[in-house]
Amino acid sequence: MVIKRTISSLVINGLLFTLLYGCGGDSSDEVGFTKNVSQERQSNHVKAFFFGTGPYANPANDGCIGARARWVSFPVGNIIEMIVPAETIDNDYQFVVEEMDKINTAVAGYFTTMVVQSEKNDLTSPKANQITFNFVDRDGMEKHCGSAGGGGCIDMGFQKEGDHLIKNGTSYYPIDRGIFDVHEIGHGIGLCHVNQRAFPEGTMASESGSNIPSFSDSELAAINVVFTSGMAVGSTEQEFWDAGLIP
Ligand SMILES: [Zn+2]
């Protein structure tokens, strides 16, 4: 079973944001979410990233993929190919290599990414353990992302064992707008959005119109603490709390 879900970058209307924030968006009654309140800044980053909860989460668009209340990512031990199209310019290729080096350091061998440049430009049918980049025009953005003016999107596939285990991802970036970042690839390894108003730093806090290309040090620290925790992908937020990971 392959589950497809598309995450799009959205421009968030200020009024809408206020209303949703005012309603609280409390999801702690769902199974697996903790009702405990974390006190530490890194815990808030971890909760936003991995569960879409806490004060750093984006209540209007948490950007989470796959299973609710569970840590979603690639299975342990896998080698993930990050495939850029033939048309990729050298600077963009080098950017992806540098960002994936940061991710490899942060995940500390839980899985390993390697950057591959394809001989093709159409990379819309990835195999297992592949995340592809596709540069598309406005029609392509409309077709794949549901909006011609967005900053990018990614279609996710999951393993048959469940939608906490990522199988592959197909990302789309607008070729005509000069937007190229690792935000969609962040979703591709299972990360949710960070609310730009709460913590405006790092690519997972970027929204349309305020493109942040790279992972920040604090994002990478939050990734590192989870991937080196001894917990397994699929663990619930409550299990993170019980293990002392989000004090
Ligand atoms: Zn996003």
C-alpha cells in the first residue's frame, strides 16, 4: 500500500492564523499525543518537528506527513538517494550536497543520504529509498502542488508496514521563481513545519515569500537529539515524553 499525501507551502493569512491559534488546535486527545507541557526550548523544537505540537508548531499548517502522533521517517539502516535532475546547475548540486552532509551528521547513521545527479530531468517516479527533485513550470506546479504560485511541495510514499515508515518522496520546485531550498526535503525525511512567528530560523520555518534555504543549527540539534536517542521511528509523542526526550 502506497499512501500519497502532498504538503504544500502556504501563505498564511494573518486573520486565519489568529482565529485558529485562538481556538487552540488541541490535538492531545488523540491517541499517542502527550498532554504534558515541555519546558525546554529544544523540546519545543522537537515537538514541532516530529509531532506538529507545542508552542513552536504551526497551528494553521503543521506540515506533518504520515502517521499522527508518531515519529515518521525512513527505516533504520537505509541508504537514501537524493536524486537531482540532469539540468541541475553546479551551485544547486553543491547546495544539496552540503545540506545532506549536515543531515547525515545530524542523524548520525540512523540512515544515510547520498546525492545523485540523474541523466534525466523527469524524476516523478522514484523507487524505494529515493527522494527526487523536480523543477517544474507554473503548469507543473498547478498539476503537482495544486497551486501555481507556491514555493514547492512533495508527494510522499510510505512502506506497507505503515505510514510512519517512509518509502520515497517526489519533490517539486518552481523553476521560474528561483526558489530552491531543502524545505521539501525536510518533509521528505519526516519533519513538520516550525511556526515562523515562534521560531523564525531554519528552512522548516520558511513560508512562501520568506524563503529560508538551509537547515539551522538549532534544527539540526533537534534532529540529532531524536535520531541518537535510541528510540525507533514509529515511537509516539507520549513515548518520547516517557523516555525523557522532551522534558
Ligand atoms: Zn512545508
